[in-house]
Amino acid sequence: MVNPTQTSTFDTKHEGIIYDAQFDYYGRRLATCSADGTIKVFQVEENEEFTQVATLQHHQGGVLAVSWSHPKFGSLLASAGIDHKVLIWKEMSQNSWNVVYEYDGHSGPVNCVSWAPWEHGLMLLTGSSDCTVSVISRLSEDKWESSQFESNSNGVTSVSWAPGVSLSQMQSGETYLLRRFVTGGGDNLVKVWTYSEGTYECEELPKKHNKWVRDVAWCPAMGLPKQVIASCGEDCSVVIWENSGESWEAREVLVLKTPVWRVSWSVAGNALAVSAGDNITRILRETPEGNWEVVSEYSENGQAPSESTD
């Protein structure tokens, strides 16, 4: 696996802007997608070099997002495109991929796609510029079903699933699965969705962003006594949302001089990577006092000076 504290650079050979790049569950393969309409799969070698092993092409236009399934379900990769389609790819033999399902329920570009925690079964969440999200589930090897509903006005820009099981459930011995996810969008809002009695109920969080929410990320750590979500936006801010059981509270933890594009949690949930328009990635950690601070910064050329925050 690539060491997250090191910077690795290589030429993907894409002929357009790279919109997304995602490692698989074990960090042994990397999928990239681009405005050139292709998805490329790379093997991560022991010396941390990247070897291209496949090029996937079926979308009619740019590919905006990719997501790997949990290995419990085999080698599956979902992709979302400007052509309004979501494709599910399966590795039929080593480095040979076929499209096994195509979803065309959106009427606008599909901006984001994310597989659910494995406890929910094989389930995919998508968000589109048509202001809707879709939940796509596999019923059997060749049969899929989907549900779609309105989410964020002005378009859904980002989605993220909650962990399948929380610490409080484990401590109490409860076995039910709470299906939840968060969305962000062009209405400047962060919304939490909870599945109950066959439908998804929405909780709209207080408006803390005053421009588009570009990304949301639900902290994956099951060992925390609280639920934590990070959001970032065109307004140059990063907000941490916390819920200890009753309500969500927001803390603005970082304000930059440039729009913030992505937020991504470490596997353990104890560090947050923040990517911004100045091409610097900042690593945030929570202090024992409960404050969040930048502990390191990295640019394309290595470590960067800490002079970019207000």
C-alpha cells in the first residue's frame, strides 16, 4: 500500500482532466477516471510504483467518479458519467472487465457514486445534477432494483455512507443495521438521510456554508462514541459536524483563501485530509481538548509551508 505520508507522482496517460481517483479496499489497485471518457486501473507494486493493467471505456463522455465495492462481493467497480449513466464493472478474469449493469435513471450528469458498507449488501448510492439521489441494490446475480428521490436543489455534488454499525450498538449488543448517508449540494446544504419503514427520511443540517458544498465525508470509525461528518465548500471552509446522540452540532474548523474541493477520512477516522484549490493537501487531527488543527501540509512537490490559512 502507498504510504499516505509520502507523495507519489506518475503519468496516468489520460488525455483529459482527471476527475476522480480511488484505491480499492486493500490499497493494492487504483482506479482513475477522466474527461477523456476512460477509466484506468493501476496495480500498486511493492516499490510503490503504479503499473497500468486495464483501460475501461463505455461512457459517452467524461467519467466523473469511481468507487470500488467491498472485496466480499468480488472485484466490482462503479463509475458515473456526464452521459447521465452509472455503470457497474466486474472483473471477469484477471485485468479483464465487463459492464454487468447499466443504470440510466438520472436526467443529468452523475457527479458522485459510493458503495454502501458491506453489512447492507451490495448497494450503490449515486448523486446527480438533476437534484436527485438513487439507491441501487443487487437482488440476485443478474437482477438489480433502484429507488430515486429528490435531494439537494441545484444539484447533488457529493454523497457518503455512515458506518453500518456504531459503537453504541456494539456496546448494547444490538444487531440491527442503521442505514444512513449524507449528501451535499448546490443549495449550500448538508443533509442526513436515514432509512426507515421503506423510505429515506431527511434531516437538513443548519446552513453553515454560504456557497456550494463540494464534498461530504462521514467518519468511518465505529469506535467513536459520536457520529462525525466533514463537509467543505466553494466558500473556502471546512466544517466538522458532530452528533453524540440527539442533535448535530457544527464547528468551523478551517477557513482557507481558496475553495475546498475534497475531504477524506483515514481508515481509523483519526485524521482528515483536506484538498483545496491551492493544490495543497492539509492533514487535520483532533486535539485532546476537542479542537481540530492542521498537523501537516503536502503539495505536488512535497511538504509545503504552513501559511495558507486565515
